[in-house]
Amino acid sequence: MTAQSHASTSVSAAHGPHDLPEVDLAHDAILLDVDGTLLDIAPTPDEVHVPDALREALARLEEKSGGCVALISGRPLQSLDRLFAPLRLPAAGCHGAELRPRTGADEAEHDATRMPDSAKAAFADVAALVPGLRVEDKGFTLAFHYRSIQDREADVLNAVAAHMAELGPDYEMLRGKAIVEVKPRHFNKGTALRGLMSYAPFAGRRPIFHGDDVTDEDVFQALPEFGGVGISVGRRIAGAEYCVESPSDIRRWLAHLAGLDGRDGA
């Protein structure tokens, strides 16, 4: 099968689970974004649904791969663990600020200090300026969710951007699907990939990353450093050789890899 063109952002022909790359679970690592990739987007982050069949597939893949299944997410590790309980997979949370390279580990590596209260205070009035905006303090980053008020997107972006100058050049605005996040520049999902791949059992393996959003583009750009493979969801992203239409395609793909065909949990 030939690689897909990256020129278009629409999906004209998605791949089924049998059309995606060959995977050797003894030598590859399965890396997964969560919202919009593994899970369908919900009105709020707390309303997403994790099918039991997905948990089963992830657990089986984690065992078959010797612990080389990891989540790379903008969510904090605590949120990931709550969603996927009882699983505690290796993971990078908060766009790489938190790193847990081993299954079930209690402690996480931190590649960043928490965002100081003085920096967060600069955005204290943003929620009042845009009624219906949901503000999430992730410790390392500050997120503004506007899925329920997407008609106010311009107002949200303008309100957040107006305060960025107060933080200086070490911070950036990171846009995603109905979310904008304020974070330090020195970590992102690309640094998360590099961090995970420096630890056993990931070191020396080929990463196969699945992602869907602007926040995942740093991972796709970093994959060639490790001979990795990219699979994008919903749109073609530069650096992704393959593209599928929706999270349900990814769930079917994982079920297939786990030997659980037909149990996609969609």
C-alpha cells in the first residue's frame, strides 16, 4: 500500500484495520493520543466514553508488547488514569510536562515546573469576558474549553491572546479542537515522544503514533528521528503516512492488533 498524500486536510479514502502498517509487537511501540483519536470528542472532557472493549484491547496489547503501549495526551496523568481505570498505562500528560514511562508506576518524571499562580492570574478575567467558557487549570498549563460556545471562538482567542504579552516569550498559545491552551514553550508532545523513547522498554523500538489534532503535529514531525510511523485521524497531517476517518477506526485497528477483531467498542 502506498503512503497517502499530505496535501489535503480532508479524508477521501480511509484505511481499514487490515490496510494499516504491519506491526511487530516485539519491536514496535504503540503510542496514542486520546481525545479525537482513541475516544470520540464529547461536549466536555468529562463526558467522553471509554468502551470496555477498548480497555481490553489496550490491556492485551500492553501485555503482548512488553509494556510498549503509551498515551500521549494534553490531559494530566490523573485524568488519564481515571478514564482508563483500572489500567495505568505508560503515558505523557499535559503535552509532555508529565512523563510516566512504565506501566503502573506511581511516580512520574516531570520535565517542567508548574505554571506559577502569577502567570495564571493574568487570565483571571477571561471567563467573565466570555460567558460559557470553561477554564481548566492543569497545573502545568491553563486550558480554555469552548465547545459549547463555538460561535464565540474569535472572542475566546482574542481574550486569551490579549494577555499573552504579560507572560513574555517563554509561553505560547496552543490551539486544538474547541480549546486553546496557555503553556510554556519548552515542552510539547514531540518532547514527550523523545522522552518516552529514551526509557526502557521503549528505547530502540519503532514508534507507531496515532493522532488527530494540531497538538499532535509535533509528534508526527519527530517520528523520523526514530524511524517511526504516523497514523492521523480525521484529516491528513504532514508526517503521517496513513489516515483513517474516525476514532472508531482506531479502536477497530487496536482490536485487530490485539486479536479481538469485531470488538471495537464503537
